[in-house]
Amino acid sequence: MPRLSLDELTAEWQHQLDNCPDHIRQLTAQLAVQHKTELAAHFYAVMLQHPEAALFLSHEEVKSRLSSSMENWVCNLYSTRDTTDIQSVIAHQNKIGEVHARVSIPVHLVLRGARLLKRRLIEILRTALPPQQAAMASSFAMTLIDLAMEIMSHAYSASHDRHSRAEESYRLFAVTQNIASEKEKQRAALLDWENQLMFDHAMSLTADQLPRLRASEFGLWFRHKGAHGFEGALETGLILDAMAQIDDVLLPLFALREPGADPQKNLQLLRDLREQTKSIAYHLDLLFEQNNELESGRDVLTRLLNRKFLSVVLNKQINYARDTNNSFAVLSIDLDHFKQINDTHGHEAGDLVLQQFASMLLNKSRAGDYLFRMGGEEFLMIMVDVNANSARRAAEKIRALTAAEVFRLPQETTIHVTASLGLALFTGHPDYQQLLRRADSALYEAKHSGRDQVVVARD
């Protein structure tokens, strides 16, 4: 969707200013500034009573920062005087619309907020001004809010359309670049879990010690990648249901076994587990048969994901974390002194280092984790189903493995490379850019305080 012309928007805004008497504009601006705190407080008090809006406003950081942002928005909206001011305000409305789209705030909630603001501001104007002035000021105030909403909504739509196209591309890509090899890999992972379960059962482990399918390599892959890549397919729901039946119903039944119990009941339980596993494998085959290979979205050099699907993946993880009360982490990784490798050994050697490092990351990450090459020597890992301690341990392991790795260059040359890492755990903030900024800040701190270390972002 093409962006509205800046010149047209500026002219429209200027037209509204020119058609309003100076003293009415000044009175509206003065009262808006005077009552900015009251307007913001009223807005959030009412919005927090709305169940859907509360989902986006309940996070502490959102509540603490948005009130001041709303106050500034009200003041800036009515303080425009010249073309520079107008264009600055228009740019700000565009940015707000893009943020709303990024965190998927429904448009009707934004419009509801505008209606609340207009109603309260009109009440203030009617109380403070004579009727004729109040009517003119109210018309002016409502028109500027409506114009701001129009700009926001257009930016929202354009951003949402871009995201929808990326989402659709990712749905086709998400399973993997190579359908045939991924199919065999995940079938093998499912079989590994089943074999481990049977072995642990034979060793008389208790029910709570038996491996859960959700936490297995297959379970992590399917919940975080496969289920999204095959979203909408009947088989996807059947596999998720079978996983829940195994983990939540069948495995706990092993706790009910007693010495001397009927062996047939125990045998039937094992058969039920086997049938559920066979059902998962069968439906998995059907899913792979229904999908075709898609190459786009992968970095040419390292074969890791590129930036194209980063926003889609992060939004999916945020929604998943909200729905399940799980957490995830973003790990920003930068190879130290990489420019020296290119300068000393050449760009071919630098490419080999990047490829070997990417291969190491792939081999040491879990099936549900996501790996991106962000550009140059910068990488990013999204670690699923982790807490602060496990994420920190995983990051330290990557740092140590990198330092210990022998990187092989042409002409039988070998070098050692270190990495700096910035780790940020998801804290509930709905905007993934906030999470990325925290990880980048932690990475910056790691690189500027000695390198070859992990720095955890502050909440």
C-alpha cells in the first residue's frame, strides 16, 4: 500500500490550522497542555477496564512509559505552527501506526482510544470556554485527532500488509529448506524419543522421570516450527492432540501401577502409547507430502535464516509465550575482531569462518531454536522454552565452544576466534523491537568491556 503523500498531508494539516482562528488554536493548545496529565490518566483508566485493551497495557514498563508518551502526544498535536512542526507531527503519527501494527494492537482499540480522548477533551473545552469558543475549539480539536488517526491507520495498514506477506511466505518456508531431509530427521527424532521412553520404562523409572514428548527434540521442533509451517492443516491439530494425550494422560498413568498388578493393563498402556506415536508419524508424513520446498528466506553463505522472517518468528514466540506462560530468549552474537581475519587472510577465509561458525551453531542448537545471520559477522539465536538460568548456560556454552573451535582456512591454516554475546530474556513486553534492543545493548556492553563474554540484558 503506497504511503500517503507527505506534501498532501502537510497541506491538509495546514488547511485545518488556517481555517481555525489563532486565538481558538492557542486556547485549545493551552488547555490541552494544562490538562495533559488528566487526559492521559483518563485514557488509560478507561482502556484498562477493557479486557482486550488490558492485554496490551498491563505490562509494567508499558504503563510507566505510555502515560508520559500520551501527554507528549497531546501537547505536540496542538502545538504545530509551521511546516517543520507539521511534518514532525505527521512522521510521529506514522511511527505510532507502525508500532501498533508491530505489536498487533487491533485497529478498533486504537479508534476507541481516540474516541475517549475526544470526549474528555471536549468536556474540558466546554467547561473552560464560553459556548461559541468551546464549539469552535471542539471542532478543531476533533479534526486534528481524526487526521492523526487517519495517518496512523494508513501506516498501520501498510505495515500490516508487509507483515502479512512475510507471514504467508514464512508459513510456506517455516518447515525447512529441504522437505525430504527434514522429514527423515523428524521421524528419527520421534523414534529416538519412543526408544528412550521404552528404555526408561524397562529400567522402572517413575512416571515423573519418563521423558515428555513436548520437551523432546521432535516436540520442540513441532511446537515452535512445524505447527506454524503446517498451520491450518487438520493433521497439525491431530499431532498436537496426540502429544497432549501422551504427556498429560498416558504417561501419568504409569504412576498408578502397583506391584502385582495385572500385566495386561501395563501391556495395554504401552500399546496405547505406541498407537499414539504411530498416529503422529502417520500424520507427519501426510503433512510433508502436502508441502513443497521453498528456498527464499535463507542466507546464501551460511544457509541460516536471514532477516526476512525475523519479525514473524518473534511475534509467533511472543504470542506463544503469552498463551503458555513459557518464556524465550534472544541471543545476539558477534565474532570478535572479524575484520582482522578478512584483512589478514582474505575474504575467502572470512567466508569459511562464517560457514564453520554457522555449522557449529546448527549442530549445538536444539530443534526448536531459530538461527539467523543478521549480516556480516552478526548472528542471532532465538532460544525457545528457556528460563534465565538455562538461557545463560546455553549462551556460555556457545561462547566456550567458539573459543575452543579450530577454524580451518585455505592452505592448511588454522585460527582461533572468540565471540561476544548479548542475552535478553522475554519479559512480557509486546513489542519485539524492545527485546532486540535489549539484546543489542547487552552485546554492545560485551564488546566494549573486553569481548569473549556473555552479558545479560537488564530487565
